[in-house]
Amino acid sequence: MCYYEKIHFVPCGHTEPRRIQYCHFARNDPNHQCFGAWNIKREWEQHESECNKCIESRQTVHFSKSQYQVR
């Protein structure tokens, strides 16, 4: 089983898992696939920033609005 850490993003309220270490089977698999159980090694809170999905969605909305403004 691979080892993960769970990050709680306080500003947006989302949670993301992040792989810390591959297990033996995932290291030897060409696609790094692990079919075992998840092992959460540590959990922590991120108070300063939002998750990547929220940041990307905000940037795409801002970009699409600024790109198609009619003057």
C-alpha cells in the first residue's frame, strides 16, 4: 500500500490526498498503479491557500472574461 498525506485547505474547505511514497507494487508497475489500501501517514491544514482545483477554476473564469470583452 502506498503512503499518502491528507491536506485540508481551510479557505475553500476541500481536502486533497498527496502521495508521499509508492509501495513495492506501484514502484515496479510501469504506470505506478497501486491497487492496495490507502495508508494516510499524516494530515495537516493549509491556511494560506486554496486547493489547485479552486485556483485553476478562478484563473480560467478570469481569463475567459478578460479575453472576450467587447470594447
